[in-house]
Amino acid sequence: MYGANRAEETTEFQGKQVFKGGENSIVVYSIDQSTGEPTPIQHIETRAIHPRTFHIDPSGRMLVAQHNLPVDVRDGDAVRTVPAGLSVLRVGDDGKLTFVRKYDIDVGDKTMFWMGMVQL
């Protein structure tokens, strides 16, 4: 089973609202077959802010997490922007994930609210 941890709280820095920090990850759970109880077995960073939605491709071998907005972050004494985008992760035979890459997406002043995958 998979779930998303998404942090988005901001704080002021140099007159701008910047990401305050927190976990932006996909959590992988194993399920106890006798009790149904989930146990987290992995937290993998998506390398972007606020993984809003995610989808697993029809083969079950790839998970893509969507990050809906660009977010300003503090980078030492400067501010930089982490773009909205899609983070691609490989699903292993054990269900654990491996980061492959992030695709930045210019959403302008819009919000990329949802994403999904379809088989072509």
C-alpha cells in the first residue's frame, strides 16, 4: 500500500513566503496478512514539494507523483523556486520504490490539480 506525505506550510524570509520544511514523500506499507495491519517499510523523498496525487501505471512497475505548484524555498541566504512537476519512481518486486527522475512542469499561474495514467 502507498500513501503520500505532503508538507506545504510556509514562513516569511526576505519578504517572501518560503517553504517551512517537512516531509514530502511516498510511504510504502507492508500489510500483515493475518491482521490487515499496515507497517511502514519505506519513506522515499519525491524531490519536490507537496506530492498532491500519485498513480501507478497499468504494469505496476512505475509510480508517478504529481506536485501541483511551484514553491519558493530558502537556499542558504537566497530564495529559489522548486517547480511543479512529476516525480517518477520505479516499483520493485518487493513494492519498495526507487527514484528515477523529476520532470519540471511550468504551470504558470495555474494549479496542476490532478494527474493519472492511461494505457495507450
